[in-house]
Amino acid sequence: MTVLPPAIVATDLDGTLIRSDGTVSERTRGALRRVERAGATVVFVTGRPSRVMAGVVAQTEVSGLAICANGALVFDLDSGEPVSQRCLESATALRLAAAIRAAVPDAVFAVESGVRFGREPAFEAMWPDPKEIVAEFSELLGVLPATKLLVRRGGAPFTEVYDAIVELAGVDAVVTTSSADLLEIAGPGVSKAVALAELAAGRGVVAADVIAFGDMPNDLPMFAWAGYAVAVANAHPEVLAAADEITVSNDEDGVAIVLERLFP
């Protein structure tokens, strides 16, 4: 991978490609253009919902397909429509919500559902949606099939209860985190790695020809699958430990620096 350019460049967004101020630098845009001019494919692989991807397209000038919601949804950046999605069963979501509330009484929930979003009144959304539905959790599930559940607790971290919640989910759901104060729950078998592997297979690309960039634990399955994994310097310690290479931080254009080397 350090000699031959990859066929697919799979990159996380927040904390990895996107700077801390929410911008994408001109250097990074230039590096992504190099990838595309060389005939390789850029795939965004993100925990972000599809409904907030338009701004990313505008900043990066990249189109095509993106993997959103930690692998639960494949999204067409050109049409603005979902290509495929995997939902969490409503019965499982209700069971998990009740169990999480019992363990963490101040937990509040939101539901990502394709391009739609709903939240409980106390849930503070990272990306407010003018078309959001605000209702109690059981009501939300009645109208929004859950691509992904989001769980907060008033800004407090889940660190001390994370393992217990993973155990509560068992084999019925996948619990991940991209920040200490937010849990993300998807259907069984959903991960960035699974969705990326399927997308690559559809293009006749094997794992050895894929490079992955990331910064948080939800990137670990993708790191394990891809032929070469690069962590930005600001990444979570587990991600740093799993990487084949550590580049400089997202604020220092770490992804661009590696791509410039691979696509001279």
C-alpha cells in the first residue's frame, strides 16, 4: 500500500477529514481530486446521517456513494437518496431503550431513519432538522423505522456504562461510539466494515486495495478489514494502536498528506 495507490480511499469525516472548525481545507480538496483523477474512488464512511451530507459534498467536491450511519445506510451523494439501508427491529429498539433507561435513568433517545430524524424533547441534536419529529420514543418508532438509535444523557459521558450497554444489546444490535457523550445503536451485523466490503465487492475491489482513514472506535471494524489503515494523530488510543500508520491531525491535513504520497 505504501508503493501502489489504492483502488478505494475510504475515509471517516468528523475528526479525520474535516477540521475541528467544521471546514475542509483546499489542500484536502486537492488531494481528493488527485485520487479521482487517478481513477480511484473516494468513499466517505461516516457515522453522520445522510440528511447532513449535502454540506460535505459542497466542501469536498466529491460525489458518488457514501456509507452513513456507521454502515447502516448507503447514500447516493448525487441524487440525495438512500441506495440501501438496514434497520433495527422496533421490538429490539423498544427492549433496548427500556433496559438502557433502567441502567441510565437520565438517558434520552433519537432516531435516524434514512433522510428523516426524530427525537425525544430532551435530546439535544448535533444537527438540528427543521423537519424533525419531536415525540416520546415509542411514538417515534411508530413512524420512523430506525436506521440508527442515538442515546445521550445531558452531556454526561457513557464511559462507565458503555460495556454494560453493549452487553444489554447482545447479538440483537451493535453499539458504537464516536464521542464520549453519545451512543449509536444499529441493527445486528451493521458496521462500517461490512458496508465498505459490500461496496468494494460490487466494484471488484478486494480489501488489500483499500486504504481507510479514521479517528474513533467506530472506525475499528473498517481498520481491521481494509488492507491499510491510517489514524490521524488526534485519534482515540484504540484507533492509534490499530493503525498501520499514524499521520498528523485532522487540523493539519493528515489525510491529504498521505494521499499526496500515494497519488503523486
